[in-house]
Amino acid sequence: MRGSRTTGRLHRASHQSPLVRHQILEQVVQTESSERSRRSLERRLRISGIKSFKPIANFDWSWPTKIERDIIERALTLDFLSGARNLVLVGRNGLGKTMIAQNICHTAVLAGHSVLFRSAASLLEDLHRQTPEGRRRKLRTYANVGLLCIDEVGVPVVRRQGGRSASTRSSTGGTNASRSS
């Protein structure tokens, strides 16, 4: 439908003065540019795997009392991305590490960076399912993303092996390639 509206505007513009044609053409270009930006944002959000999360604005900074708010707020500026530095959130269960990480990832997507948010278990399982060549491609993908966030590192991973469950500890770490898309 958008294409037919654009075609209609261009057809009407062909019968107008040069100034009106120029204005209509600028509108068409602006509309197309906005639409392209919107689709790019939607694609980056979908690929990121962030899913739904609680906005940082709703975070209760009074609990836990030992949280270093200034460090979290600085991380939300994404300054660590330009320096290709890692950011590690450490703490007990239920303190909000995942929510903070999701907010950082969302901020990065909005800033135009490519982002992947994965749990350590899903990342390892994804790599395990791949052929050797597929694993190399997947590792290149993880290495070349602007921000790779690996959640739940150190959480026991349960995997089916030969019909029985095997529990292992994940020791995966993430790095930032400092690239944007």
C-alpha cells in the first residue's frame, strides 16, 4: 500500500510546479528513509534476542543497598563499547543482573549497534548442535557482533547425553568486538 501512495504522489507531482515537485520528492525520500530506519531497528531488536524486560527506570535502586548505581548508569552510556572493553555484572541471584544487561543491550540496539543477548546454556547448546564448519561460522558471528551479552555464566547447565542428564558448570566469557551495524 505504501508503494501505491508514493506512486500517486509522484504522479500528482509530475503535474505541479518544479518547487512543488521538489517538496513532494523530499517528502517521499524522508518517508522512505524513516521506514528503512524503523525496519532496521525492528530487525536488530528481533535478532538481538533481548525479549521483554523491565525498564531500568523501574529499577529499585534502594535494594540491594550495595549496588553501584553510578557504574550501572555509566555502562548505560555505552562508553565501554568504543574502548572494546568487557563489562561483567557479578552478584547473587535475584539482584537484577539480567535486567540491567537487557537494558544495556536495548540501549545499544537503539544506538545502532548489533547485539546478541544469549544465556550461556543456549549459546553452548547452539554451538554443540553445529557441524564443525557451522560452529566456526557461529563463532565468527559471536566474535563480530558489536555487543555480545552472555547471561547466566556459571549457572549449572543440564544437557542430555546418551539418554541421561549431565550437569556441567559453564565457564564461558564474552568479549566486545567494538563494531556496529
